[in-house]
Amino acid sequence: MQLLQQAGTVLPDAEPHTALWIQGVVDALCDLSSKDALTGLANRRSFEMTLEREIDRVARSGEAALLLALDIDHFKAINDTHGHNAGDLVIQAVARAVAHVVRPMDTVSRVGGEEFAIILPSCGAAYGQTVAERVREHVAEQRVEVAPGVELSVTVSVGGAFAPQWVRSSALLWMERSDRQLYRAKAEGRDRVCMEPLVDSLVSAEEKGMLFALTQLEPE
């Protein structure tokens, strides 16, 4: 109970130790373990579990899915100049901005200090760049008040990669692909979106190996 109270979790409004109260506590603990305390977004553990499920769905259904990696630009300078409390306010503002422009079915996660990721199921190649640009632009529109009379403009760099359809990939490979595009966006000047070319998004050598290995294991 003390852990839930310290985290600011609202305890169930029921008679203690009743079935309803116990279920409420269990639900609160599950919620606490899957959400980032600062932003309320899915945490890295929840993100990785969702990513694994999405890879499985894409392999079975063949539907497109997009993974976006986001990083707040010049975040160290914000902390160094205005303090860590200001940094927390910026992280929270970015989290709200990103969550505001995605669909309910999408998963927005805080996966590191100033790093975020978005899993977008059923997002075709024709819409990927548009979605990523909408996220970037909405963040850039924000003005974050970090102290009385002090407002900051914030931007993010975004990298995106599609999961290969009908192929059993891995979470690590998919994350590496989106991260490579994120690093490219930062290297090219930040506050921009870089998407993996579709020709490179089909099947990697590692994924081909995984596919062939699974085929060999199937009974005749």
C-alpha cells in the first residue's frame, strides 16, 4: 500500500480486504508496473511487450506497422541551463503533445530519459511520413513554461521503420532500424523526420535466416 501511495496511485474506493478492494489493488499494481511514473505513458517494459505482439501480428496478418523513435533535441542543454525540474516539464509536455496526435490503437512509450517510441499498427507506407511529420510539427508548436516568465520551444528528431510483412522479425532488429533513422535525423540537423527507404524495409539478411530456420523446423 505504501508503494502505491508514494506513486500517487488512487486506492480503490471499497471496504479494505474485500474482493472488490483486492481486485482494485491488483489493477493498480498492474497499472503501476506498466506506466512511466513521470509521463503516464507506457514504460519500456510495456513497450517491449507490445512490440513483440505487434511483430507476431504482422507476421501472421501481413498488415503494415510502423515504429517511430523520437528524441528531444538539445535536451542536455535544457537541463544544464534551466535545471532538471525544467527538463521534467519538457518531457511531460512532449509526452502530452505526442499522445494528442496519435490514434487510440497506437502505443506511445517513454523508453529512456528523453527518448520516446510509438508503435503504429495498420499504418501503411503511404501514411508513415505524414504521421511522423504531424507528430514532429505538433511538438514544435508547444511552448513549455519552465519557470515564471520563461518559456521554451522544443523540437524532436524522429526516425521511422516499417516492420517487414509476412516475416518473423525480432523486436531488436526493428528497433535498430528506427534508431538508425533517428541518428540520421539528428546528424542532418535535428527537428526532422527520417524514414527508412521501403526497399530496405523488406527483409534483412538476419530475418531471412530466421525465416529459413523456421521453415526447416516445420514438419513435412
